[in-house]
Amino acid sequence: QRHEEDQILAREQDIKRRIRELQRVGKWTDRGLLGPSCDPRRNKTHWDYLLEEMEDRYRALMDDRTRRQTTAGTCGKRVQQWHKARQAAESKKVKDEE
């Protein structure tokens, strides 16, 4: 019985030593070992494909929205520049006439 207890204590010490090594390297947190899951990979189902399609459509929608906002901003700035140039030309014309 004493021998079994010694083996258990030795094993615990080995485990604690290994945990300290992993913590030093940065691969151990309070929740346990960091890294890929040990669960086996599963086949994709209909819902997985559906969620991927939804993500792709959302990304495309956001890209299109960003592009439209950028284009509208650029167009608005150009319209403002055109009106300023037109107003400046009119005020210059009025000055020249005086």
C-alpha cells in the first residue's frame, strides 16, 4: 500500500512539473491545455453549409454597403466642389462687370 501511494505522489509531481513547463512556454491556462480540440472532425451537415452561405452573403452585403457609402461620399464631395467652382466663377464674373 505504501508503494502505491508513493507511485501516485510521484505521478502527481510529474504532472505538476509538466504543467509548470507548459505554463512557462505559454501553452497552459487556468482552464487547461491550449491547442486544437481533441474531438474528432465531423462531417459538414446541411446547417453548416447554410451558415457558411449566410456568412458569405453578409460579408458581401457589408462590402457592397461600404462601397456604396464610399462612392456616395466621393460623389457628394465632387458636387460640392463643382458648386463652389460655379459660385466662384459667378462672383468673379460679377466683379469683372463692376
